[in-house]
Amino acid sequence: MIAVTEHLTVTAVKRMRHRTVKAGEEGVGHPPRVSTRRWRRLGGVSARGVRRHVGRLMPTAARSRPRCPGRCRPGARQPGRLPATGSTQDRTSTMPIVRLRTLFTMLLLAVCSLPLAAFAARPDLTVMSYNIMQLPTQDWDQANRRNRLPAAIRGLAETPDVLVLQEVFTNEAYARLVDLQDLYPYRTGTVGYRCSGDGWNSISGACSNAITVVRGGVVVLSRWPILEKHALVYRASRYGSWDYLSNKGAAYVRLRKGGSDYHIIGTHLQASQTMVFDPGADDRPDHAVRMAQLREMHDWIDGFGIARSEPVIIAGDLNVEYGRGDDVVEMLDTSATDLDYPASEPFRSFSARHNWLTKANAYYGGFSLDYDQTLDYVLWRHDHLAPVEPAQQRVIALKSADSWYWLWMRGWWDLPEGRVWHDGYHSELSDHYPVVATFRYDR
């Protein structure tokens, strides 16, 4: 490849040397101009740098060389001639080409010595966010669901590079994630499980060790090496809510894939019991807490001094209904993020209409059996490296390959479409469906 490129470059230079430059024309005594596009095609080197070297080494075009008016003084340089150096032979046809050949050879050798990562585009990265509903209390069939979760993740048509999980509230749930170690050898601890150590480079915020406070439940799994991991426990929390008794927060990891760094933040924002269980009630206080948490997270991320030339991706259960446009816009503005989510999705991430576990949640919790909203998102910071095209978010109806019996599912259901009998067998893994997005970059 080096020989071919060198030949093309030198041939191009020879061709330029034989262009006619008439006396008196603008540009006499200077090499012909070479377009940036052409130089990049020939060698990929800087057009400005190449012009500088060519201008220093190349003589005026030879075929229309003006002659000295009258007799030239001994030792005077004739127009278009390089001065002789110890010989009367005209060296103008050989020395610049030899020097250019040496120059380009040195440039090509230097280029070839660079690592491949300097030339390769940044690899794609697929991120999935999934609330797995492994609650610390109540019977929601946690054991059957968590035992089937690893097999379901292995069965995904496309294996995500990163899993951002929420509601990993128990040691048993975390142990099942360790079963995925061959697929995801790198992982964080659980945000808020401990307020120091636990493998984190740092833990910030309002972490509580009180016996009445449960862990935050956010865990990040990665197929690629995690170089840093940091935890934040939110200070903002609504007094009197279940979340007030949880170390809810965010996990930040810096991981490396193919020589490129990616910055991933996983989080779970303030839940809104009124939004789901009492749709007519005022949930503005819950929304205000979520926005305060996003501001905490935004400032926390900025404190790491992440280069603007590197991507920052935020994924999690943000508890903002996609159907509330103003709330979504405020969510994006507060977090300085962008989102690409098509309105044509056949179902949402938290859907009593399609998910039988969500339906059971709605039935026993007293909210609409027709509830169908997206609460989970994969976003990217628009003030950092953005994907070449919007990373479209998709909802995946992830279920177990087999079904099993759960007593609380069995019975008659008064659904919007009519009265339906359910035999108690189901294959739902959570009351949320995961959301996923693939990020593509050109550098």
C-alpha cells in the first residue's frame, strides 16, 4: 500500500511540474495550487503541510522558463533554476522529486506507525435499560422471575454492550446477575448498598446507613472493561414516599471498547405513586423531585470533567410519562439530553395493556388496566459527542422462553376488552419491558 500511494503522489507531483506557467502571469515562481480534496485522496496528509513543502522544493514549470534579459551575471540565479551545488548539471528535474519521495516516505512511515484506533471510527455501542422489579418486600413472584432472567438476556437477538438495571434490591437478584459473568465480565456494585467502598472509586450524595433505608437498586453490567465507577445518592427525595426510604441515585462508569472511551450513567428517579395509583391526584411534587434529581446528576457528571469529544449516555427508569409532552421536554432540557423515540411503537415500557405482570400490578394497585406508557429511556448528552444519527430507542417485549404458575395471576379478569379467564401461567419477567438504543459515531 505504501508503494502504491508513493507512486501516485510522486506521479501527481511530476504532472504538476510540467504545467506551463507563462512569464508575467500571476503565480510565476510558485507551484500550481493543489486542492485539499486531491491531497487527501492521494495520501490523507494535511493539504497545508504538503503545500508548504512543495512550495519550498518545486521550481517554476520548466517548459516556459523565461530567459535572462541579456547576459546573466556569473553566479546569478536564472529564473526557474535551482542554484548548482558543485556541478553544472541541471538538477531541477531530479532533486525536488527525490526530496519529495523521501518526505512522503517519512510521512507514510509515521502514519503507519500510529495505532489503528487513530484511524478507525469509534465502535458502535448498544445500551439497554431494564427495571427488573426485584423488590425487597411483598410477593411478586421474585424468585421464579430472577432465576429465568439470565437465560432471557442470553436469548436476546442482539446482545447489548451495556446493561443498566434498576430495582436490583436483593442479594439474591444480584447473584443471578453474576451468572452472566461470561457474557458481562465487568459490573458495578448496587448503588446505595453500602456508603463506602464496595468497589466504587467514589460515592457522593446523601447515602444513609440507617437500617430502615434500602439500597438504591441501580447496577451496570458491561461486556467491555470498566475503567472507573462512581456512585451518587440523590439528596432530593419526596418525604413520605417509599423512595424516601431508599438510597436512590445514579451509577457512572467509564468503559473502553475498541480503544475508545464511553461514559455511561444509569439511574432510577423518584417514583410517582399518584401518577399510577391515583391518576386524578396532583403528581407535580413528584415531578419536581425528579427534575431536582436530574439537576443533581447533571452537576455531578460535569464534575468529572469529561471531554466534550467523548460521548455521555444516560439510561434508566426516569418515571416521566412519555405521553406528557411538556414533562418530557423539561426532562430533556434539565438533563441536557436528546431522545429519539418513535410514536409508532406498538407498546410502551410500562404497559398494563400488554404485560400481564403490569396488569396484575394495576389490578391490585387500583390503576387502569389499560395503562400504557413509557417511563424508561436511553438518552445522550447533546453537549458531548453526539451519534452520527439519532440513536433510536426501542422497547423490547422481553419474556421467558417458558411459563410457570403464579397463584395471584389465576382467575377472572375484567379487562377493557371484556371478561377474561387466566389459568395462572405466565412468562413475564418484570412489570417493565427493557428499552434499548444503538449509538454510532464517525470518530
